[in-house]
Amino acid sequence: MSSPKFATLRYTALRIGLFVACFAVVWGLAYVRVIPLAVGAANTVWLLLLAIVISAPLSFVLLRKQRDAMSEQIVAKVDRQRERLAASASQEDGLQ
């Protein structure tokens, strides 16, 4: 795995890519009439919702490592922020 510095960016890009791939597959299936088309202008909304429903569980399974790396990155940032806040608070208490 590459640098954990960009874990959130990598996960987000992969998640969007997976959604786009699912949308392309759903659109292709609708184009060849394997799945039903919605009525009128609702076709795009129907295809978007179907792609979201399909991509969500796929990303949960396929992007587990990237999601864990992103979680570690976020936890590290939150811990650093808490340490800074605690240091700042103790420094203010020392002045009084």
C-alpha cells in the first residue's frame, strides 16, 4: 500500500470509481433492455439509485483495506488534535 497520507483521497477516488463503473453497467443493461427502464425523465434517477444500491455493498467488501487505512489516518489526526487541545488547556491553566 502507498503512503497513508493520502488514504482518504484514495478511498474516495476508488469509491467514486466503483460507483461510476456500476452506473455504466446498469446503464448498459438498461440500454439493451435487460433491466426495465423507468417512465420518462425518471430513467436517470432510477439508474443512479440502482447504481448506488449496487455499489454500496461492493465497496464495503472490495474497499475494506482502503477504508481501514482511511480510518487509521482519521484516528491519528483526531488524536493529535486532542493532544494539542489538552496541551493548550494545561498551558492556560498554568498561567492562572
